[in-house]
Amino acid sequence: DTAVSQTPKYLVTQMGNDKSIKCEQNLGHDTMYWYKQDSKKFLKIMFSYNNKELIINETVPNRFSPKSPDKAHLNLHINSLELGDSAVYFCASSQAGGLTGELFFGEGSRLTVL
Amino acid sequence: AQKITQTQPGMFVQEKEAVTLDCTYDTSDQSYGLFWYKQPSSGEMIFLIYQGSYDEQNATEGRYSLNFQKARKSANLVISASQLGDSAMYFCAMGPLYNFNKFYFGSGTKLNVKP
């Protein structure tokens, strides 16, 4: 079983649309994240969330919103998509207080906005 | 503020040779973790190795070792006996211990292994 899974893997859409990317982890971790990897391969954290706290990177536009129906899921909703939103979005999870603090990543979702 | 710098955008290495990927960092945290991830062309992010700032010995994982020099604030990745499958992007990352909310990645190094 895949530890952190994201769907869809590829998403092509028009400017102005609203889209969602789903993420599920079966590791029993208490914290989940969304990262954005731009065309230059730079990875930047967007959100982190556990059942107590949502932390938002202040540079993320409010068109982006994470939604967590339960501890194992953290979905990413994007409203009014713009060309600059084209990127690969990675979901990740971790266990607070883990010994090595390994961050487990999903396979990424490539979003293309036309 | 934290900063991660990878100064080698691309590198070539001959198969079976060793290669060192550079990573320097800056942080005001007393305790922190340093990580290396591999991203093959397929896109997934694969965890390779971890070093805690409190660890006195350099971390090793199979053919991967982390050359940690705390005073120089460097955490270079050494890959021994390179294989064709090692061709990928490699990212250095760091953050305060147990706090991935402040987890930052470097810009990456593209490694090409030549047969």
C-alpha cells in the first residue's frame, strides 16, 4: 500500500476554474502538509495541518485552502486558477516527535493551467 | 531565518565513482535536522538520509553518507560507487527538530551519472 497517495496525478484545466487535489496517508501520522514545486524545481511549504492547528505560509494566496475531513486526509482546494498556479503539488505527512523526523511525500500532482 | 544553499545546479559523475553534492545552511535554531531527498525523473520525493545537529557521527545509509561539518554549517551528501539509477535531482533540506512547519529545501542539484 502506498503510504501517502495523491489524486489526480495530472490535472489540466482552464484559468478561472476551481479544482481540488486529494491526499491520503495510511501511516497514522498526525500532521500533513502541502508543498508546491515550481518550474525551477524549488519546493516551498504551503500549509501544515494537524488536528489542532492549521499553519499557513503567509505567501500563499487565499485562493488556496486546505480541507481535512479526518486525520488521514488533507485535500487542497484552489479557486479561480491562474497561470502561475501551474506547478507540481506534493502532499506529505510526518509524526510529531518522531525520532528522525522523516517527512513522507506523495508522488506529486502536476497541475497545468491553460 | 533559515536558509539552505545548494550551489551546484548540475553535476556529472562517471559510473562507479564517488560524488559529493554540496549543501550549506544557516539557522538560528540550536537543534535542527538536515535531510537529503532524491527526486528521479518520475517525480516522487525519496528520503535518503538524516543528520541531527546533535549527532557527533556522520550519518550513513548504504551508499549514502552525510558529511556534516557543524562549524562550517555544511551538510554535503556523498554517494559512493555511483549507479546509473542515481541520476536524479537531489535536494538538501533542514528544519528545527520535530517542526516541519519550518522545513526548507535547497534549490536542488541535478546529478547525471555517465556510463
